[in-house]
Amino acid sequence: MSNVGELGEFLRVRRAALQPDDVGLRSFGLRRVPGLRREEIALLAGVSSTYYARLEQGLSTNASDSVIEALGRALNLNDDERVHLKNLACPVKRTRRAPRKPDSVRPGIARLIRSMSTTPAVVLGRRSEVLAWNLWGTGWWPVISISMRRTTRQRGRI
């Protein structure tokens, strides 16, 4: 079972274990479900009943710490149960990928561009940044002229 499913099951079990009298609510008429209704927990926690239902059904996976704390209070959880609730509710922390190295032109491509003396040539990076060009390429694509002025000091013209 996933954490989302476990979170919903935990919330349902804890909600079913509480009676209206346990949390200071009055009980009216017959109850179709054991324990408190979703709407009652949502009211006690200060969240919308729709949002609480989405949490319980596993349709919302991004509850804030303040919402989780409010649910812990509304469900009368002890310290260990609150820690468990928080562990179930917090998504797995993803590790960030190492930043990519800047795009560069391989030596073979640089030689090819240099050898093209009568044809415009431009090499673009992943994000369409100009990485390399030949003399004819500057006339073919005006943006290169601007880029060339900025990057000649950094990379040098090929």
C-alpha cells in the first residue's frame, strides 16, 4: 500500500474510533458510519470537508504541516500518532540532480565548421543558445552578431 493509501486508511480508522462526545460535539439522530463524519473532522481541523475527503481518499498529496497538525488535534492523536501521521502525509523528498555541464562544441564539430568556408554554419545548444558559428553564419542569422560580440571574449570565434 502506498503512503497515500496508508494516510487515508489511518485517517479513516482514527475518525471511526472517535465519538462526537469525545470531541465536544452533540450527536443528532442515527449515524450511518461509526465514529465521526468527515464533515465533523474537517470542521474541527479548520479545513473544508472536500479537502479532508480528498486527503482521506488519497486524491490530495500535498497537505501542509499546519493542516497535518490541525488534523492531529482534531483526531485527538498522541505524540507518536502525530509523528506517524506526519510521516504518512509528507511526500518522499526527491534529491536534486546535479546541474548539467554547459553545452560545448566537440572538437570534431569545431573542425567541420571551420572547414565550411562558403556555407553558413551555426551550432545550437539544448536551449537554442548559440554555441559556435563560422564567419558566414553571422550573416545568415543576425542574432549571432549580437551573441558573437558578447561571447567572443568567453569562447572565441571558431
